[in-house]
Amino acid sequence: MTWTEVIVVFVTLLAMFSPPATLGTAAAFLRYAPPEVHRQLAWEIARNYAIVLLLAIWLGRWLLMFLGISTGALTATGGAALLYQGLPLMTRGAKTPESKVAESEDLVRAAAGDVNWRELAVVPLLFPITIGGGTIAVAIASSDQYPALADQAVLSAVVLTMVPVVAVTFLVAGPVTGRLSAGAQDALARFSGIVLVALAIQMLVRGFAELLAGTPLGTAIFAAAAG
């Protein structure tokens, strides 16, 4: 992997996690958590994020081979997932319906005194707020695109680099959300959405090109273009 490719993978994971969009939702769930519990949950979510993506990197490619799924199909699917996740951020920013639902559910449960913080660390704070299907698809597609052992190690290092990003996002969710204006949060979320949509288009084009290259018509088209 070149440094450019490493940076692209990191930016993709960062944009999919989208700290600006995550801050508001995380604050809605954790605003009533005791400080010590809040810290433990932040690092637990970050640790589980790394575990899930490392498993996707090291085992996902073999699962694809077992299921007979081509790289092109997975790349295109990852692009579609990125587009699905990025378009709402780009068009609506931080003002997404999911954030409002998360906040209302949290208020109801907190008022009832029925908050199991350990449960929240898995659903919804890890799945789907921190990791969605698109994130796992991107990890598996990257692993399949860079199958060499050294590249797998680099991808793993990129995932580990995301651990403090995830942890700090959840740690500062309450304080930062309280100090950032709604407009600032909205602008940051929209920027993340733009990055996601741009990456999604690249993945879709690459995935469909790989799928087309595997067909007789695609082979003929690429041969004619090369000639």
C-alpha cells in the first residue's frame, strides 16, 4: 500500500464514523451517565470497534471466497452503503431523524430510571451508531483489495489509529456538544457527508468496472479501449 492509499482508507473510516454527527447522538444517550461509567463506555466502545473491524479485515476475505462473492460486488455494495449513509449527512447535516429518536428514547428511559449502560454500549452506541454495515463492507473490501500480509498489517494499524478517535469522540460528547453551536455541528456533519458521497462514487465506479470486466461484453469493451 502507498501512503496515499493508507490515507484514503483512514479518511473513509473517519468519514463513516463521522465524529460531528456522532457527538449529538452520543450525548443524547450518555448525558445522564455517571462520569466513571461514561469513561468506561467510551473506551469499551472504541475497543469493540477495533475488534469488529480487525475480524472483518483478517477473516472477511475468506468469508467472501467461501460465499463466492466477488470483490467488485462487495466494492459496489460498500459504495452504495456509503452513499446511503452520506447523502442524509450532506443534505440534512446533524439534523437527522435518528438523532431526534435517540434523544427522545434516552429521555424516556432516563426518566424511568431504566438505563442499562452496558446494553447501550453494544446497541445502539456500537451498532449502528459507531459501526454500520457500510463500515464492515469497506473493511472487507479493503482487505480483499490489499491481500498481502504486510498490507493486512497496515490496514490493522489504520483501524487501531481510529481507536483513540472513537474513544475521544464519546468522551467529549457531552462537553463539546454543549459548547458547539447547532450551526457548527450541522456544518461539520455536512462536510463529513460530502466526503462520504465522494468516496461512495469512487467505490461504485470501481466496483461496477470490476463487475463489468468479468463479463464477455466488459472484456471486449476494455480490450477495444486499450487498443
